[in-house]
Amino acid sequence: EKANVNDALKQAISLLERHYNFHNIEITLNLNENMPEIMLDLNLMRSVFNNLAVNAADAMPRGGKLLVSSRFSPRDQLIVIDFTDTGIGIPPENLSKIFDPFFTTKEPGKGTGLGMAVTYGIIKRHNGTIDITSELGRGTTVTIALPLETGMNYGEPS
């Protein structure tokens, strides 16, 4: 349905703010209020935002900051969403494996290694991109770019 990405972000974050994993994490929303609506599967997109926020919290076991921002690039016709944390960071050798199914660095019982693979699939289904930059000891930024015309792709031939 036609929806505003900011609404989905606010909904996902408001549910998580009360979760015990977030009690020592300062969440800041920096959302561009002049966002065009795009075609989204809202449930799937909230799932993406939830997963990214939970991963950020897991990377900050002693607390930290999570900045969630959105912006619209008229030149590129893209909506861009960033999740930036002040967590432990991702080792360079793991960055290329992040989206592999069943890849996890979490201890047994703490993660299946499917969250980022599913997230990747959802973003691709919206004809978007997802990129990760990280610095050990400084934190991680996950950037999602969604085209204004998502042309939702559910596996039909193009």
C-alpha cells in the first residue's frame, strides 16, 4: 500500500523502546518530515526496522546510542534510511557474510542467522538496496535506499 516510511519507523521504534534490550540505549529519530509516500508492504518493512534496531541493541550490551534517520533524495528519486549505532562494530572479515543465511556471531540460542538474510530479501523485494559500513569499537551504519517507484517485486517475471 502507499505509505510513509517515517510512520513505519515510528511504529517499529515505539514498540521497541519499552523492550528490556533498549533500557540503556538512547534512541534518536531524525526523520525528514517531507517524505513522499511509496508502495510498501508495511508489515515486512516494520519487520526490517525491528530487526535492524534489535541488532543494534545487541551490539551495545553496555548501552549506547541508536540514531535512526530518513531523508529523500529528489535527484536520485530515493528514500534513504540509516540505522547508526555506537556498538562494538563488525569485523571486516564478517561484513561480506552479513546477508548469508545462518551466518551469526551471536552465541547459541541468541540468534539464528536469518534476520539479515530475511531483511536483505525484503529490501530487494522492494527493489531497494541495503549497505553496511562499520568500524570496530566505533559502531555500525546500515543504510537502506528505496526507489520512489518501488515496483514491488514478489517473484513475478519482469
